[in-house]
Amino acid sequence: MEPQIRYCKSSDGPSIAYWSIGVGAPIIDAGQPPTHCEMEWQLPPVRRWYERFTAHHQFVRFDTRGCGLSSRAIAEYSLDTMVNDLETVADALALEQFILMGAINSGYAAIAYAARHPERISRLILWCACSRGHEFFDDPGTRALRDMADRDWHMMTETAARSRFSWSADEHARAYASMWRAAITPEVQGKLMDSLAGVDVTSLLSEV
């Protein structure tokens, strides 16, 4: 079943696109940028990953501000805006309690939201997440991709996509790279990376 894209408005203005599919205990994917909740569903490996969740849960996916079908023109990107976008979607669905999943760069927002609203989180799932932004963005591989993005945006997305799907999965990697370029501009990605590099949620870990 194709997801039905819905929209909600965050308290500071941006419109947030999201979908919700399945029945069961709700899971919100905190949305690791770049996201495009419509185009992702058209990628077979990504869709199969989501369908594993929708088989037993109400699974919620959204585009963070600046990405995909959400408001693309953003004045600020920060940990607080990521948490705000997440809360906006949870409120739009009237979810009193849910499972929250944070992967890689969405882990910061997942940790912060769980610490601020423990009464709403039944479980917290973190995958490849870290508590200090510099631990991820100071990695040599990440720095190399950032430098490549400044010089050749197309090459960076193609390289990053193949590192995710493997160099042998050329068709899937090319489709994912195309989605990446449609989901976010190099300027917004640079703003996002600069902001998240300074995030540190270590002090919140004892609260989740």
C-alpha cells in the first residue's frame, strides 16, 4: 500500500511532511537527513526495510525541515528544530506514547526528545548513533565526503550511496543518489552538518 503523505505545521512555522502505515504499537523514525518520504518508498531496499516495521507496528516516517516534501527554505537548523519537528508529527497523530527510533544523525534528536518527554516514550531504539556530533563529523570518511560535496555534489551523492548499498548494487545506489539530490540541496546539507557537528547530548544519556 502506498503511503498517504500528510502535512502538519511546526510551532515555529515550517510545514512537515509525514506518513503513517500499519497497525500496532506506534514507532516514529526520527528521520536521519536527507529524507524524502515519498521517493524513499519507491526504492525497493528502503521500502522492504519499512515494510518489516509496518507488518507489526504503526510506522511513522517524516521529512525534517529543509528536506524532501517539508518546507525547504529554513532559517535555522539545530537540535531544537529537529526535536520540534519530531514533536509536531507525534502531536499531529495524537500519539500519547510511542517507540522512538533514531539512526545515525537522528540519534541526537531521539535522545533529546526522550529526555524531555520520558512519559511519551515506551522504548528508545538507537542505531549507529553517537552522543557528540564531532565524533561522527570528525571521522576521516565523513570529512572526505563533506569536502567532496563542496567540489562535486553529484559525485558525493553517488559515492555515499554506494557506500550504503555496496558498489555491486549499482541500480539501487544510483536511485538512492538521485533521491538524495532531490531531497536536499548542498547548501542545506552543509548548514545541517555544521549545526550537528556541535551537538552534544552526553549529559542527557542518564535520563533515557
